[in-house]
Amino acid sequence: MKRRSFLKGLGAIPVVMSVGSLSLMAKDSKKPKSKNAISFKKALEVVTNGKGAKESDKVKLIVPEIAENGAVVPVKVNVDEPIENVKSIHILTTKNSNARSADVFLSPRNGKAYFATRIKLGGTQEVVAVAVLKSGRAIMAKKPVKVTIGGCG
């Protein structure tokens, strides 16, 4: 009889442990994922000094429609403005915990307002390129990127 009651008690331990871990996971989900976490809205506000950005045909954003590996997504940005007019190019993402993927500050020595890199995407989301002009105005372009796992949609 003692052995049977002991085994019943052991069966209750995993249930109690799982309930405890679920409550800990709920508490952790409310915390920011990292000390560098910044939302897309806040990142856009910081980059444009609170002025916002308008979509423009002058910003050419080239990203794949489907990325097989979210860890290395190629991004190219070309701004159809003289280099003297472009202060910086910023690449933002809408759903990563840190929306700021790249910040590039330009000078006339760069020759033209062009930038290419690879960024990490945590899932399907929009990639946004923001060009800040010397006048303080910001223009942007955005495109959605579908991230697949192992190439399967």
C-alpha cells in the first residue's frame, strides 16, 4: 500500500512542475526580448527626428519576395538623389525585436547613395528603407518578405 501511494505522488509532480513553468513563461513574455529591443514605430520616430517619412519612388529597395533563410536576407537600397542631398540610409524591419537593422551615414566621397547588405529576419514581415535628406526630410520604400523554413512555404 505504501508503494502505491508513493507512485501516485510521483505522478502529481510533473503536473505541478508544468503549471509552475507555464506561469514563469507568462511572466517572461511580458519582458522585452533584449536590452536593445525597439519597435518599428519608435525606430522610425528616432531616425526621422519625429517627422515621419513619406513613401517615394526615389528610394529603390531590392529584397527577395521569398527568403529561404531568414538569417541572411540580401537588401539593396538606391536613392535617386545627388549624394550631396542624402545624409543617411536606414534599413528597418516591422516585426524584429530590434527594428533597426542597419544605419549608414553618407558623405559626398561615397559617390552615390547606394547601400547593400544582408539582414536577419525573425519571420515574415516588411523591410523598410528610409533615406534621410540633408534638408531633414525623410523618404522611404517598403516591401514584404516571406521567410520560409528550409525553402518550404
